Amino acid sequence: MALIPATILTGFLGSGKTTLLKRVLTEAHGQKIAVIENEFGDEDIDSDILVRESGEQIIQLNNGCVCCTIREDLRSTLSDLAARKRKGELDFERVVIETTGLADPGPVAQTFFMDDEIAESFLLDSILTLVDAKHGDGQLDTRQEARRQIGFADQIFISKTDLVDESTVDALIHRIKHMNPRAPQRKVHFGEVPIAEVFDLRGFNLNAKLDIDPEFLAEAGHDHHDHDHDHDHEHGEHCDHPHHHHHDDDVKSFVFKSERAFNPAKLEDFLGAIVQVYGPKMLRYKGVLNMKGSDRKVIFQGVHQLMGSDLGPKWAPGEKKSSKMVFIGLDLPRDVFLQGLEQCLV
């Protein structure tokens, strides 16, 4: 049986997760989706379209989609859904997990990698984070969960942009980009999002693409490995956004780039040690690496302490071999990482 793609939908209270979900569930995309909610709150997925099974916490919608609440834990809920799909009791093609506004998406994502049974049935597709343009800045200032949700995201949707002026939205977009340069951002109005930007993003695939906005990299320092500037904006001259100098977010990102090849054994030892020490603070990290002795790209990525790597495509003839890595985490010691990586180069 093919793996069932799963999407984690996260975002702070009031950011519009339920609005987006309702749209996804009711849009005529012809896909059968199972939605797992932490709880059916007052903002229930429209009770008009629900057909409750008696006493069951799994709810069949009349368009073929399924809603269920988490019972003991996410693992047992996913396991139950997969078992019922195998038996033909439920028919769905993908899963969307809506987390509560206060949830840290890290443990939810780890469920898909740490549990063999879940890994054999499901493929974690991506983490989507919604940010409320009106309250987002304040939430990022005061709530670490909100900052972590940004750090983990593969795609960020900014809602309620009609309630604030353009400069407020621009400042928020800029701030978020410094926390997570690898997640595209899009403004959404009442959850109107093309389905192609919600599903099959393959954010956790070990693919050869590491999308970081070139402007973000251009803002970076100009030293030999071009790593990114300090995000508390002491760099001044590279960043023409003085309006948010006062944000010193604990979720920060930095980029390492080099045209020299890595020594595979040294790099493996270094990354292994770094993950042991800083794993809990490492939210997401990903890289495309040039390894000595390999004619293929090596793709690596991780969440917290879970790290994986794979051989990617061959370097194309005439393509400049280089390594590029991005780390997103909580107060990670940037210099320790960059100097350590530098010492792993041939």
C-alpha cells in the first residue's frame, strides 16, 4: 500500500487554521481527506456537513472526507486510521493534523519518524503555519510556541492582512524570513489557498532543492563562506528594515556555504556531536552537500535529534560543486556551528 501523505497544520490561536481547513475540506478537489483535530472546540468544522457516527470519535463528512479527534495520543489515532483504511472501513487519501494553537509541532513531526508502524503507513508531507497579521508580531514577541511554529514551517500563510496596513505586513514578512528563510510566505484571505500550495509540498523529502530566497542570501556577509548575518540586525548596512531592530527573536536561522568539499568522516562526527548537544534546540535543518570522493550531491536534513541523509542526483557537467546548509533553531551558537563545519572541509 502506498504511503499516506500527512500534513501538519499549525498556527497560533485565532490565526485561521479552522477557516483554512473548512476550505480544504469543502473545495471540489476530488480528494478524500482525513482530518485529525486535537479537539472539536466551539469552532467545529461546520456541523452542517458532518455526519456523526454514533458514539464514535471518527466523523464522516458527506463529501467523503473524515474528521476525528485525538484519543490517547496521535500515534494511536494514526495507527487506528491506517488499520481501518486497510480493512476498507474508511476511505481516505491523505491526512491533515490540526494542532492546537499552543502546540509545538516538533513532537508531532517526530511521531512520523520515530515510530516504525507509523513510518510504514504515513509520509510526512509538510508543516504549514498560519500567522495572523494583526496579532502576529505581539504573539512572536511573547510566545515561544509561536516562534517555534515559524521555525518548523515548510510553508507560511499570513492571514487577516486586510486588518492592517501594508507596512505592518511587510515588517512581519521580513521578520519571519529571518526566523525561517526556507519557507515561502503567502498572504491568504479567508483561507483561500490554491490546493497545490497546501498538499504534496514534500517538505520532508530528501530532495536536492534547498530554496532560500536569493535576496536573503544576498543580505548575508561577504566572507569566504558567506554565512548569514546576525539576525538581531547589528549588521545595519545589509538590512534596510530599521523598523524591526528591536526584535531579537530566539528562533533564528543561519546559512553555511562553501565551495570546498567536506571530508565525510569529519562531517559525520561533527554533526553527530552537535545533534547530541543541541538537538532539542535544533528545529529544522537541511543541506545539499559536496562530499569529497562523491560525484553525487548528498542531501541531509533533520528535526531535533533526528537526522537523515541520502544520495541525490549527480553533479551536472560544468555545475559548480558547492555546499549549502540552513539551520533553524532556538538560540543556536552560530559561531560554534560555522567554525565546526569549516573544520570539516577538505
